[in-house]
Amino acid sequence: MALSEAGVKRINVTVDENNPEPGALDLMKTLRPEWMAKTIQFKVFTGGISNKLFGCYLPENTRDMVLIRVYGNKSKSMVDRAKEIETFQVLFKAKCGPELHCCFNNGICYQYVPGETIDLDMVKSEKIYPLIANKMAKLHTLKPENGKQILNAGLFPTMKKYYQMIPREFENKEVNRRFQENIPSYDQLGKEIEELETKLVPLNSPIVFCHNDLSSGNIVYDEQTEDIAFIDFDETFFNYQGFDIGNHFCEFAGVHVMDFDNYPQKEFQLKWLKTYLSDWYTLSGVNKDVTDEDVEKLYVVVNKFALASDFYGVLWGLKQTVHSTIDFDYLGFSIQKFGEYFRRKQEFLALQMPSDLNL
């Protein structure tokens, strides 16, 4: 065992995603040496479409489970793992995320967050949505540990990085046929990124610490504490406030089976945004009451950035189509995301700030 540059345990073990138990037991020898191997139970978590996730625990104390995340194929080219480790440490210190136990050759081990992931009905419930808004507001107040000021958001650099990873055609004939028939040309994808950047950057949405992937599957509710926690920080980076909230609203459609009619109506959004702003002002030390105009302005910004969220999903799905070995229809995901992006594009870009409407 050694220490990584960030001071995290590094264990020389490789976990086979198709046969994880032997590697997992090797990890437990270091992380939980007091556990007897024959008593350790294993759990396979389903629903993830970026990595494979497993859990090790003793039957008498499931809340002390150790999570083992095995990185997806070629994920090093898509996610900055050193940055991910730093993110874990920042979030744990701020009591916004789980403790990172160790790194191993092809993944990480970290603390289990007790509870159950919420479903698409719970995400809108009067009991749950204020907790989500509060937790996101808290996340958005976190600062870099080195004290440096964040001047640039990661959204468009990341989108351009994903764009460059997309081929102009796919080797698989059936995949390429679906790609050519349902996704615009490579050059047109690039123009869409440029247009979004031109339209969204001038909105001056604050650059904050963002999760960037707040689907219901990444939100855990613990009935025992009546609190929620965010999980899966693969996509976390400093980004536009409007994007993080807009992405959360886009995720109301679901992942495996998408229903875009679940995108929240304005009445719900305004309630959610008012709750968020009240918490964000308080946590940021801003002595200001939330006004209707504040909420309306954020509504406009969030829905414009929701377009960027859907288009981000298009690019993410296309590069996953190339690299991932996980059994998921990433191309179908991109096709659906592009359809929703195109359907909403003119409506959302036409939204005007309340000051422009003299409200």
C-alpha cells in the first residue's frame, strides 16, 4: 500500500468488473482487516451508466458498507481522476459528500451513504425538493481549498473536449446508420456549441462548485435522518449556477426511460428557485430578501442553460458510444437528448429577463 499525491491510500489491486468479489476481498484486507472474509456480503448496484458500483458489508451493519467503484473503459481519457480525488476531499471536509477510503488500480473505495435513491415522483414532492434545493445551495458556496478565485466555468471547455472525441462515423454499420439518420453533421454539432456559448455566457450566471449530474439516481434520501445526500461526483467541476439547476430539471425526464413531459412546469420551478435563492443568500452571507424579480431572472437563466444540459448529454452519449463497454444504449440516449434540445431550443432562447419586459 502507498499514498497517492493527495495523501489518499493507494492499494495495488485490480477489480474485475465482471467478477469483482476476489478483488473486493483483497481491498477489504486493508480497509476492514477486522472483517472475516467468509462473513462479508456483496451488493451490486444497478442504474449507473458510467461506472460499475459494488458494495461490501457485514449483515449486522449495512450502514458501514464500503463502496467499490470500478471505472469504465478508457475513463481516464474522459475524467480527471486526480481532480475527482480532490473533489471527494473538499466535499467530505464540508460535510457534503462521503469519505474517500482509497484508490486502487482501476477505481476507488468510499463511504456508503445510507438511504435509498429517490424516484421521479419524490424529486417533486413538497418534502424532498426543498432538501435538494438547500443541499445544492450549500454545494454552490464551496470554494477551492487553495483559495484561488475561479475565473472560468468548465462547461464549454468540457463540451469541446467531448466534441473532439466524437468520430465522424462509427465502425459498426448499424450504429453508424442510426447516427447518420438522427444526429446532425459533425460540423453542425460544433456550430451548436458555438451558438450556445454566444447566447449563454453573456447571462453572467455565477460560477460555482457544481455537481453537473443531479438525476434522481444521484440523490439519496435517508428516512432515519430525514435528509438527502448527493452521490456520484464524476462530472463535478466549477460551472455556471444556471447549468447545475437546469440540468437537475432536465433529469426529471429520467435516464433509462425518458419522458420529457416531466420537465417541471413554471409554477413548480418558481417555488423551487425561491427556496434555493433563500438558502443560497443565507449560506453566502448575503443580507437580502428574495424578490419575485430575483426568482424570475433565475428562471430565465436556468431554462436557457437547460438547453446546454441537454446538448451536453448529446455529446456525452456520443463519446460514451465510442469508449464505454457498459451495456447501455448511449447512442439512443444522445438521439433522445438531441430531440428534446431541438424541440425546446427556440422557446427557451426566446425567454426574456423581467427587466426587459418591464415587470
